[in-house]
Amino acid sequence: MPASINIYNDTLSEQFIDNAWVPSKSETHRPVFDPYREIRIAEVTCGDPADVDAAVVAARRALPGWRTTPEAKRGEYLQAIAAGLESRRQPLAELSSRNNGKPLAEAYQDLDDAIACYRYYAKAAVALGQRQGKVEDAGQPDLEARHYWDAIGVVGLITPWNFPLVSSAWKLAPALAAGCTVVFKPSEITPLPEQMLAEVVMEAGLPSGVFNLLLGDGEGIGAPLSRHPGIDKLSFTGSNPVGEAVMRAASQGVRPVSLELGGKSPIIVTEDADLELARDLVMAGICYNAGQMCSATSRLLVHERLADDLYAAIDTAMAALHLGDPLAAETDMGPLVSAAQRDRVQAYVALAAEEELYSETPLLARPKRGFFVVPRLYRKVPTTSRLWQEEIFGPLLCARRVSDDAEAVDLANDSDFGLAATVVAGDPDHAESIARRLEVGNVWCNSEQLAPPQGSWGGMKCSGIGRELGDSGLDAYLELKRITRPIKY
């Protein structure tokens, strides 16, 4: 297996198991595309359940040694992974941009976020070692208690295509810090940046079997990994239907799951909000990564006195966007990740026409090539519309006027999802008072969408189970053990 991908020529027929590239048991492949140039840049094995078996065996064999490796030593390995990513910053960002379609500046931001995540959990591993076994009150004068945190075991990690390297860092870094061994399946749509992680892991010197990477689709790898009895925990980020399937598979053996699923996030703009700030946050919330974010603020709830001015500002901003080559510095928004995703979003454009919803936004000229969808703002969208209720995962913004904060909060909470929200108000205390009433896991008040390693990520309702990042992200891969014993005098 070559250390670096030679796009246009590579056929990736191997799996990274036990610190070696070994032939996949599958004889079938699927193409990987450049979504701007609409050309095949590689072929990847579809994977086979036998590949999963081999990876789980390797991970289980490595588990006893890795979970007893001192936490500070595990932190050193994570620092080495961060350094390995940093040393490949330019080629990794360009590869991510080519494979995913996001502008190069966004790909660099993704990579920097991933590096920061590994460094954060390197320090968290050290802190974990320092708190192991501290004496606590046992509730009786002659007894003492100690708390220990043990690695949960072998974990199966499945990530989506919209944020290569970032979604994986959010899972891999805390899992490795906790002492878990991993079997990692990246998206079959954007496997190329993640494939290079194997090279980084080899350089970092991780013991054999600690990190195993399986390329393949849901049938070949995803489903067999989810139901494998040798997996002690599953962590999945992706769509709700697949998340439900993962949860059903995990129920066999009562294995824990972490699920980060869909969203239909609101952005609330109050009467006293700064118009330019509101415009900028609305645009970032629906156009970043071409709207392909579970946290995309695709439902705009704006006070009726500010609505016309904000709509006009958004129309102007959308009309000024430059759609084009993700590698070009002037590009503001790239294509969607695949032809299938473009067609899915275009189906909502067609549905809007059926529902007699029309965008007044001046339509940008679509580039001659690439899986593009032109951004649109739909006004006065009924709450019964599928465009209002369903996650679109594209740059389509639905808006409604509201008369006051109470109406905005009621409409924002009237959703099956509860991942994120943004509130734009003239006074930060006013914004926070609204945020406290929203049924979501993350709220940004007068701020862009930030998800630092020390933060928290996850949602309520159908948006998932559990939290990633911060202390919660590490705890997701740990089992707490309490030992009570007589005090030794």
C-alpha cells in the first residue's frame, strides 16, 4: 500500500489491520469522486464481514496491553498523532478539499480542529491518570472509597462524509486516551483523508492492533461492525435511519452506543439584533460546507420588524457568493459531496415548487461542472412543509416572521430534532434568556458556530444519545469503578 494516495490511479483494495495493510476479503470496489471535477479519483474496496472479524481479533488482542499503558504514555502517542497530522497539513487539506468538495480554507480549518482535538485529549489522558484512585468519603468513618476509570474495551467507530478528519478525531482521540482499542470505519464517500491516518499512526508508533481502519460501505463493513459481538461499544455519527439500525444492532448484548444524528436547527433573530451580524451568522449557518452540517441553522425565525431588511441583506449576500473550484482562493462555496446528495437537495427545490414556495433570492449562475446547488431563501414557509420539518443537508434556508420571543421559542422547539441553535439579539443577556428555553444541546449567542475540543457536542430528542468533546467525550469510553475498603491505620 503506498504511503500517499496517487489520485486518479489508486485502487484501495487493502485494510489497515494490526499495523499492516492486508488484502480485503472483498473483490468488489466502489469509485471515489472529486465532486467539483466530477471525475473518479480512486476506487475503494467495499469491504467484507471477514475484514471486520480480523480487525476485531487484532483489537481484542491489543486491548490488555493498551488499557494498562500508563495514561501519560497514551498522551504521548496522541501528541505524536497531532504532530503527524500537522506535518501533512497542506497535502491533507488539499486531499480533503478534493474528496469532499469544501473550499480549501474550510478544509484547513477542519484539519486544525482535528489537531487541536488530539492535543486536548493527550492532556486529558494525563489528567485521567492523576485522578485515578483518589481517596473519597465512603459514608462511614472506618471506610474509604476510591474511584477508578477503566477503558470500556474494543470500540467500533463510524463517521460521516461531511467533516473528514474532524469527526474521526472527536471519536478516536478520546477512545485512545481512555485506553480503548478501535475499529474505525470512515465514510465510503470521503475515505481518502482518513486513509492517511494509518500512515500517521504508524509513524506515531502505536502498538499493533490498537488502531484498525476498515474501508468499505455499510453492507460490507458498517452493518457487520455494528452487530459484531467482539465490539464493546459503538459510536456513530450520521443519519437517523442508520443510527437507529446501529442502535438495534447494539441491543444484542446490551452494548452502549453514542449517536450523533440529524438536526433541523433554528436561528432566532430578535427585534434589537444587529442586522449585519445577523446576516453574517445566517449565511455561515446555511452556506458553510454548502449547508452539509447537522447543525446547519436552516430555520430562520426573525422578528417581523426586522424581517424585510434581513431578507434583503441575505439575498444580497447569497447573490455575491462565488461558487467554484474548492481549491481556488476566491471560492466561497463548493459543490455538494456527490451527485446523489445534489439530487437529494434538488428534490427539495422541486418540492418547494409543488408547495408553491418560491425563492426571491437572485439565483447564482451554476458552474458548468460540479455537483452544485445554488443557495436559496424561502420566505413564509409553513410549519407543515417538509422543507421546514426535514433535514435537507444543503444550502436551502426556510424563514418565518415572528411577533415576539415566545413565538420564536415555541416554533424553534416544535421539531423532532434538538441538536443546535443560534440566537442573535442586541443584548447578550437577552440572547441567553432565549437560549435557556431552547430544547437543544448547543446554542451560540451572537457567535459563529464553534465546537472547541473542551466544549460539548450532542443533542436532545432525535438528534442523538450522549455527548462528544470535553470531559463527556472521554467519559463515553470509560467505565467508572468504585472500590470501598476499610481505612488502613
